[in-house]
Amino acid sequence: MNPYCILCYLTYFDVAFIANLVTIFGIVFIALQIYYLKKEREDKSKLNEAELLLRIREMMIEHNEIHVQLRKGIPIQSNLSDEEWAKIESYMGLFEACYIFIEKDLITMGNFKKQFGYRVKNILNDKTIVQKKLIEEKDFWEDFIALTELIKKTN
């Protein structure tokens, strides 16, 4: 035996012990990598959700006139022009997009309700919108209706 060769002095049990240690350290290292990758993904997901919620809020500004009218409880007139109805439809369409974001787990229902739930309720409190859009034209508003149902379920 070579006196300078450390491996020459190891028994089978020593080699097995070292192999087990290397395996254990490898498993711990992989577990830590998975943990940190998952944590990084969660942090990135939260950041993406925050950015999306801010973008939605910016888009809501375009519909502020309708929002203020509904918030004050001023009823929408049934004899609106096509252009005025298009503004309301655009506002409601934004909520349909939000429903899709919720369904795809891009935003949470809890955060949506905190930020915009009252706006959906304001729409639902307007009898003209409910009658014309959500009853008479309900086939065109499936995602908006689904969103309202989801809000009711999470109360």
C-alpha cells in the first residue's frame, strides 16, 4: 500500500459512510434550492399581481364618470345613446378581464374584492344596467355574471 494514499486505508464501511454523507448533503442542497426557487417564484408572483392591480386601477380612471354616477346612486337612464352604452360596456368589460385574471391566478379574489368589489356592487345596484345588460343580454356577459357569482361565494 502507498502510505500517501488515503483511499487505500478506507474500508468498505468507510466508503459507504462517505457516500451516504455526500448523498445527504446533496439532498439537503437540492431541497434548499427548491425552497429558494419556490420563494422567489412566490415573491415574483406577488409583485406581478401588485403591478397588474395598479394597471387595472389606472384603467379604471378612464371610466371615472360612470363610476362616480353609480357610486352616488344616480340611476343610469334606459334611453342612453349607443355611445353612452358603449362606455358602460367598456367599464363592465374591464371587470370581465379581471375575472379572467382571477381564473388564471394572476390576481387573488381577496385582493380583487378589496380593490374593486364595491364597484361591481355599484353596477349591480343599478336596475337599468342589470335589466339591459345582465338579463336581456346575459349571453354576452357570462364572465361578468360569473365574477358576480364568485364575489357572492366568497362573502
